[in-house]
Amino acid sequence: MGVKMLKKGLSFLDGKNEETSSDFFESQNPSNLTDIIAVFGSATKPQVEKACQRAKEAFKVWKKTPAPIRASIIQNLGKLLEKNKEALSKIVTREMGKPIREARGDVQEAIDTCNFFVSEGRRLYGMTVPSEMPNKELYTYRRPIGVFACITAGNFPVAVPSWYFVPALVAGNTCVWKPSHDTPLTSYYFAQLLYKAGLPEGVFNVVFGKGENSTGAWLIEMVGKGLIDKFGFTGSTAVGQKIGETCGRHLQNPCLELGGKNPLVVMEDADLDLAVNGALWAGFGTAGQRCTSLGNLILHESIQEPFLKQLLQKVSEIKIGDPFDESITYGPMISETFLKNHLRNLETLIEPHHKLLTEPNGQVTGKKKWKNFVGDADRGVYPFPTIVANVKPSDKIYSTETFGPLFNVMTCKNIDEAIALANNTGFGLSSAIYTNTPKIIYQWKEEISAGMTSINNSTTGAEAHLPFGGNGKSGNGSRQSGVWVLDQFTKWQAVNWDLSGKLQLAQMDTGYVEPDLQYTI
Ligand code: NAD
């Protein structure tokens, strides 16, 4: 595996089959726009349908393959990812611009996910349940659902897809994956590792392409054709809503992992050094392009001044630039489109009453410099860090995901106000609080509406065995990772086995003992 590889025209892949398309799209290195990494074709509607048909056919055999054998292929995948970790991380960095140490973390999360689910293949436990009648046994089984289709975003091009198809495959489903159009080459190599791991033909299929009026939209259409049994989507709330509507019409319950406007609260008793570092990482790690990135920093009014002084000092010292440099805080945006969206947000969301705590803002260039820039800013799409103060709950910027290195500052008088500001954006993905008071922590844990919360840690960071997901505009309550995700990829079957040799009726032929209600003490 090398980083110089250029794949041209590939549109659909199931291990052996590589069909070409006439509708091409490029993958461009965001830290060097002249570096076109790959040219892929968008899979056509018939190709998407063919991929789903293959998955449907392969399901007949895959579901009967013993779960420990299915999981052994995932074990192979984990080993292959370990062996190729550095090479794949370099492709991630070159293709979507996250710093190389974060790219290694992205790949490591997929390895951890494989390691966790290998042994789940030896569990997938059901239960034996006592019956209310004699000579009768009750059982529950986890059964695979069928063809699982997923569409993923480009900000975690290895970890997030692995959260879907590693457990989906172990549980006996077959897959069709439409990876992000921002990271086709990373996805191509990831898929190659899955085939190398030993997956039988048709079990895992990749359709490359764009979203709207393209491959992504056609994959969603396949739900209506009865070719998909379960959908998973990681991306923007707007697209997630469309998928939710389609799946709902067909009585399916998709796994929707969407956007966030994540709050980070700093109370008066917090360790300020710790909280400043947490806010810095939550706000500017991955150039703010994580679903769990900081959206609203909520400061107790008594510590606002010293906190902001310390934060702004640290912000002024961060290194931006070449994502292959080990010491940078962040590199370029994922692509030119993401930079344009960031610049548009600066224009449309910042209002006259807001105060920008950082200068300058917009795009870093050779002329409009960042003091600690590493590399050549004119070659890529680099944004300045932006912090916006005087934000009110009625402002659009308070409740709009900005998906760039931009966050708001708000103040609170007490924990009740902090929780209200944290909960009222409509999103509910991640959250964080810095405090050392157990009573405040207890109230926060009980009342925060986000699916995930950190205490004395930043809003970002996931582990392969802890549930990941959000509420409200952040998702439909589905959870990925750990044992919890198995409920997404299996359906419960209830079995009762009557050995009595006669028709026994539940509730009617039972030997319940009637109490003597005449007795009083
Ligand atoms: P996006 O919704 O534009 O694209 C995501 C994927 O959907 C891509 O593969 C894209 O090609 C496809 N797509 C886009 N429009 C489509 C359409 N009309 N029909 C079918 N497919 C379509 O999102 P993005 O801008 O690439 O990614 C950033 C978003 O993803 C942010 O909102 C971020 O918070 C979210 N995200 C969420 C999680 C999570 O786990 N909750 C993780 C990562 C990213």
C-alpha cells in the first residue's frame, strides 16, 4: 500500500468486481490542491441496485456461517489494519487533511472496534426464560437483519465506517457502503483490507459516488425497492432527516448519527488550566470538523475573565499548517467546500452585537498570515481559529452547527442556567462540564440531554466499547459501539417450545395460586 496510488474510474467494488462509470469525481489533497490523489466514478443507479442484489444473495449463506467464523474474519481485518496502520493513516491525512497523529487515532479506533467485536462473535447471547407453564421452554435469539446499507461522512473515514460494518458483519448481515465522496481512496484501501481478511464474495460491497442526485440518493431509493433491510447514516442533520423519512415510510428504524452543537461548561471551582486545554482541543482539534466539536463554551461569570485571558493566550500560540507535521494543532479543512461553508458561516451568522475575540478571521494565506504556520498556506485550504462572544440564545449561531474552527462564548450565573444553555440548541450529541463539586456533577449528569457527557474532559473522544450517539437533531437515539450497537444489527426472536404434548394456553392454563383475600391482620 502506498500513498502515491491513483485509482481512476472505479465506481463499484465487491472484491473482484470493479466497474467503471462515466461520471467522475476527484479526490483532492486539501493541504496541496494541485495534488489530485484519485479519480473515482459515481456508481450509477443500476450499479447500486446490483450491489444491493449481490448483498441480498450473499446474505443467504453469510447468515448461516457460524458467528465465531464470521468474527475470525474481523480478527484478520484487525491484524491487517495494525500492519497497515501507518500507510492508511498517511492516506487519511493526505486525503482529508487531519493531522497525522489524529489519523493514526482514526485507524486505531477501527482496530479497537475489531478487537472488541471478535469476541462478541463468541457471545451474541440470547436468554433462556422461565415459562409460566410446566414442560415448556422459552428462548430468545439474536437474528441478523439482512442487507445493511450505510452512507458515511469524511471526517472519520476509517473509525466511523468500522463502527457500522464490523458489528453488522459479525452479527451476520451483508453490507453495501457508500463512503464519503471526500475520502474515496481511504475507503478503497479500507475495503481492500476487508476483502483480504477473507470475506466471501458479495458480503461487502462498496459504491463510490456523491450524495444528492447521485449514488447516495440512489442507495436510499433501494429501501423502497425492498433491497435494504437496515440503513445507517453518519452525516448532516438535513440528509439524516430525509433518510429517516424514507425509512419510516417503509417501517424501518435506521441508525442516524448526525450533527452537534456541543456545550462545554466551566464552573467557578474548575481547574482552569485543565478546562482551557479541554476547550482548545474541543474547539480546534480536527479544525473543528468533528460532530463532537465544541459549539458553545459556557463560562461561570466569576471565572470568565481569567479563563478567556488564558484561552486567548493559548490560541495565539497554536500551530496551524502541514498536517504531516507532528506538532500542529490543526491542518486544512476537509476540502474547499468545507472552507467555503466556514467562510459563509462567518458572513451570515456573526451579527453586529457579537464580539470576535480572535483576529484575523477567514482563510489563512501567504499574505494573511498566522504567526505559527507550518508549510505553505497558499497551497491549501486553511482557516483561522474564531471565537465569538456576546452570543445570546436567540442568535442563529447559538443553535447552528458550524463544523469549522469556530465556537461561541456565553456566560451563566449558576448550574441551572448552564444546563438550560447546554440543552436548548435542539442538538444533543456530546457535552462537557469542568467542576469539582459532586452535587453539581450529579445534577449535570441527570439533567443534560446529550447522549454523551464528559466530566473534567473535553467534548470529543470516543472509545470502542462505550455507546456513541445523540438525541434530538443529533440522531434518532440509536447508539453505536460496544454491546449496545448489537440491537441495531440484530432483531430479537422469541421462541417457545412446548414439550407437554397438549395445548397449553398462556394466562389461561396456568397454575397461579389465588390468595385468600378474606384474611386481615
Ligand atoms: P453530509 O451529510 O453532506 O454528507 C455525508 C454523506 O452523505 C456523504 O457520504 C455524502 O456523499 C452523502 N450525502 C450528502 N447528501 C446526500 C443526499 N442528498 N443523499 C444521499 N447521500 C448524501 O455531511 P458532511 O458535511 O460530509 O459531514 C459533516 C456532518 O456529519 C456534520 O454535520 C457532522 O456533525 C456529521 N457527523 C456526525 C457524526 C456522528 O457520529 N454523529 C460523525 C461524523 C460526522
